[in-house]
Amino acid sequence: MSGVLAGFAIVGAVIMAGYIAARLRIGGPETVKALTQTAFFITNPALLFTILAQADLTAVVSAYLPIALITAVFAALLYVVVSRIWFRRPAAETVIGAMGGSIVNANNIGIPIAVYALGNATAVAPVLLVQLLFLTPLYLTILDLSSGRKPSVANILTQPFRNPMIIASFLGLAVGWAGLDVPQLIWEPLELLGGAAVPLVLLAFGMSLRGSRPLRASEGRTEVIVATAIKVFIMPASAYLLSRFAFQLDDDMVFGAVVMAALPAAQNVFLFAGRYNRGLTVARDVILISSMLSVPALILIAWLLT
């Protein structure tokens, strides 16, 4: 339980630094845009490459992988169905809401929480793989096509290979699979850039909170509530049912699967919303509220399952 609190404290401190900077007028909307663009094109790809290049692929391909995939797809589809029935939005805004309900903060929060609460980061790798190599390409393809480009088969098929984050993920996975040694003159700059990825996104998110009032009725209140409820409550519950009854995992692996599913919405949702200038308010509010609710949720999960 203390590990859960420690993980959130680390992330919260950086977000607070960004918020204070905005309050002191050190950074504003243009700074947020610059930080998110830098993270999208430079630092996040470097981080993803270094993580996957040295990941334990035997741990990645484990029972955690299908559980992460099924729960995320179920959460996304549930949001889309509710959206079509209850509130109709353009494709791009629907994608941002679905991302908020299904993409977990496996990197920024998941890694520290896994290390402190689970003892190692084994449970994080399958979640990252599912999100980076399956969900993210799908979401980004839809966002690209809905941003004004004429849809074509070639555009759809090549989109994952024209996104810097996805390219870096595939390259990192290939290097790790082949067991290649990256020269230090290449590896160390990538590690240095990757080390800036998490702080940049967290600072940008913290700056964006200045002057925000979550759940304003005129700015996607219903979408935020639905996406947050799916992320905080339904996704962990589905992970528990799958891991306990469908895959019949032991108690430790059940705990790991549920903790990963209970993580709040990822800051990358805000990053993508900023990159395409769609659903920014929904992305910000889902991340903020799910992060606040995930603290008691994870503490309750730790109390019930350990």
C-alpha cells in the first residue's frame, strides 16, 4: 500500500511543479504546446526505444498480455457504444474519450507503482506492448484520418510506420528481440532524451491545469464522467474477472493485473489531444479525475487482494 502512495507522490510532485510554473506565468498555452510537441516527436520516441530494447520479452509475452489487450479493447468499445447511444461526437473526439477510458498510465505511474507495490516492473511490459504496438497505432490512424486527410488503404496501412513513437517502439522491440548491442554513442543520448520524456509531459499537464474547472457542463461533462467511470471502475473489475476465472492466475498475478488496469488514464492521451487539437478538455479532465480516484481505488485493491 505504501508503494502505491509513493508512486503517486512522485508523479504528483512533477505535475504540481508545472502548475506552480503556470501560476507564476513561467509557462502558458504556448509552452504547453511546445512541450507536448517536443515529447511527441523527440523524447517519447527515445524513451520507448530504450524501454523496449532492454525489456524482458519472456515477461512481455505472458498471461498479462492477453488480459491487458482484452480489458483495454473492452473498455474502448464500451465507451464507443455508450457514445453512439447517449452522446454523438465526431470520430476524433470519440477516440480521445475511448483513449481516456482504456489507455493506462503504465509508464509515468505504472513503473514506479509496479516497482514499489509489486516488487518489480514485470507487469508493466505487457501493458506497454499492447498500448504501443496495437492500441496507439489504431487510435493515431483514426485521428490522422479524421484530421482532414483523404482516407486510402495505403494511408491506413502505412500510418503506424510514419509515427515517431510507433517507429521507435518497433525498432526497440526488434533490437531487444535480436539481442543487439547499441553503441554507447547512440544509446546514451537516447537515454538522456528519454529521461526527459516523463517530466516534459507531466509539466505540460500541470501547466494546463491552471484556470481549469473539471466537469464544466459546456465542455464534455458527460464524456468525462463516462470515460472516467470505465477507466476507474469497469476496467479493473474486468481485469479481475479475467485473471481470476478465465486465466486462473495465482494471487500475485491477479493483483498485478488488477493494479495495472486500475492505473489512471495516461498523460499520453493529453499529448495526443494536444497534437491533433481535439478533445483537449475531455483528455485533461479524465486524466485529472481518474488520477484522483485511482489513489483510493488502488489502496482498496491492495487491501482486498493482499
